[in-house]
Amino acid sequence: MRERVTLEPAYLLNRRPYQDSSLLLEAYTRQYGRVGLVARGARGPKSKLRGVLQPFTPLLLGWAGGGDLGTLQGAEAVGPPLPLSGERVFFGWYLNELLIRLVARADPHPPLFEAYALALQQLPDDAELAQDALRIFEKTLLAELGYGLLLPDGIDPQAHYRYDGERGARPVPGPEPGSYAGASLAALRDEHFANASERGDARRLLRDAIAPLLGGRSLETPRLLREMRSKADKIPDS
Amino acid sequence: MSLYSPRLTRLIDALRRLPGVGPKSAQRMAFHLLDRDRDAARLLATALDDALSGIARCPDCRMFKEDDECRYCGPARRQSGQLCVVEGPADLVAIEQGTPFRGRYFVLMGRLSPLDGMGPDELGLPRLAETLGEGDVQELIIATNPTVEGEATAYYLAEMAKSRGIRVTRIAHGVPMGGELEYVDGGTLSHALSGRQPV
């Protein structure tokens, strides 16, 4: 079935050169989920789309075609690209990689699209807000995929818990390796983090919850960021 | 059964490996070389063979080189104290042809892009770090493309140079010569405005 879509809100997740002057785009759209598109001639020297087809820019896309790959027919930016620089670009890439790895093509989740747009807007903010935006996006992503976190209302901030994906949070007598402080679980449930330990716990819990969904192949972006950080630290010594 | 004889099939398949050459163009090229211009065909064959055996990559700048001494890494260029980082060989040639810059270069052969598996090692950054450590680079000029990937690459390069106390500059982006503001996209224009200079 051939369909025609016009002016659909979207963000580009990735793009790569295709044939001589075209681009292969991976876009995340509000109503159609993740779609693969060919932008014919977009790499040509006279293409007006070159400046527009950038990641982290709110776009309106039009395309035609069903099946695996549609043909891009129009693209316009509805706002300036988000001012991501330095490490924050890696944060943005991380969101993109999560969507590419975990969300199937043509599986729309409008709330996830909104969460993505919101998270991107918060990435240029201060370091803690940017981290929090990643956590909240990860939590929304899990919920939309049907692996929502099980964090009941009755969590005691003073108590300690273990967490696993099937049974959720279970109280344990005291702190033990791998356990979480009740305050951290409550913070993650309410999406409001007060300190570094709550942020660290949320990061650990979400990482453990996402890992089994990746099918044994770890994410590239965090690995690269770790590698770059470790090299940057080493540079002054050499 | 193939349309052509075995040797002709091989020639056409080989020509099709060139960028922008499809089956029809490859057939046209093959017939032209065999029928009209056999001398050119021989020339092409020897030139290709020569190039393959005689051209390697310079270990210092990663550009193609064929003499023992790389033409972009000579002592005169070293003396300028400037090193310009570009994404690909075509970028180097563009700067060399279009600008008076005569310093050294470093060709990344790509840009940072984790989703495509391009990291610091793929870009040869350990080698660049060694060059920066030798002490005769006073200014690192970053000429990566103004894309998200180019920005991230620039950031990483800048960190590498700053940690060694080397001055880092980035080429300006903005309105092209002879261009009209009206037709320039918003992103470029906002870059141009934020990078404005006193007159």
C-alpha cells in the first residue's frame, strides 16, 4: 500500500550517504513511529535540504511510500537546531541510539515522541538537568515498550529495596550490594531527583532494566563517551 | 546466461565499482575503451596499476603520498606552526586550492559518529595526539564540517589541544560569498550572526 504523508512532526535519528548524492534517513515521527526514508539528491551541491536535514532539529517531513523505505518529498525546520555542543551531543546520540535499537519501525508511540522532544530541549541545560532528562526519557521508553518500572506508591524513603524487572521493588532488611535506597526509588517514581546518590541509583536501575532488551549487544554511544572521557583524562600526562 | 563475453563482463563489473557508474554507463565506457580509444585504455590500466603500487598514506597527516617525503608535511609547513584538521582528502585539496594556508594537515577520514561505529581510534586521533605532543604545533585549526558530527568532533579535538596548551581555532561558518541573506537557511544565518566580527 502506498501512502502519502505531509507535514508530519519528526526528528532525524541518523543519516548516512546513499548512492551518489542521496541520503538515507532514519526519522522518528509522532504518528508513524520510526521510519526509513530516502532523500534523493539531498547531498548534491545545490540541495536546499542539506542544512535542514540535521539531527536534533524539529522538522516537518513529507514522504510517500509504504514498505521499508519511503521517499522524502518535503522537509522544513520548524525551529532552530538545539544548541547541543560537546558531550551533550553524545547525550543526544544516546537517545537516538536507544530509539533505533529498541523501537521497531512503524511502531508509533506519540507519548514517546513527546518525551523525546522534551528530553532534547533539556539537554543543553545544566549538567544535572540534562542527566535527569535522560533518566526520564529512559523511564518513558520502558513504559511505552511494555516494560514499565514497578515502583508502587508505598515506598518507604528510609527503607532499602532490591529491584528486578519482573517483581519490581522488594524490601530488604538493610543496605546490601546491589540494593537501592527507598528515597532513590521514590525519586525515580516521582521523576524528581534531589542529590547525586538518587541520580546514581536511578542511572544504575535503568541501565539494568534496559540491558536485557538489547539482546547482548551493548550500546555504542555510552562506550564511546567513556572511551573519550578516559582519553581526555590521560592527555595531560602524556 | 550473461549478456556479454566473460572478459567484457569482468570489465563492465569493474567499471561499475566507480561512484556514480551504473550498468548503462559502464557498458558505454567499456565499448568506448575497447572500440574507439584502446590507447587510453592502456594508459588507464598502467596509471591505475602505478597508483595502486606507488601511493600510500602518509603516517603523519593520513593524506595520500607517493614520495618518501609527504608534500603536505615538509619542513617549511612544519615551521608555520599551524595544523589544520579536515574530515577527508577532498577537504584538504579544497583548502589547498582555495586559500593561502600552507601549514600542515591532519585528515580524519571521517567524523565521530557512534551510530556508525566511528570513534577516536578510527579517526587516527592517537596519532594526532603524538603529533601535538611533539611541540612544534602552535595553532590547531579545526575545519570539520558544520554538522552535528563535525561539532562533536571539533569539541573533542579542541579538548585534546587545549590540554597541551595549544591555541585552538575553528573556521568560520556563515553566508557564502556572493550569497543573498534572503536565501540562506536559518541555522547558517544564526551562526553567521553569532560569529560576527568588528569592522
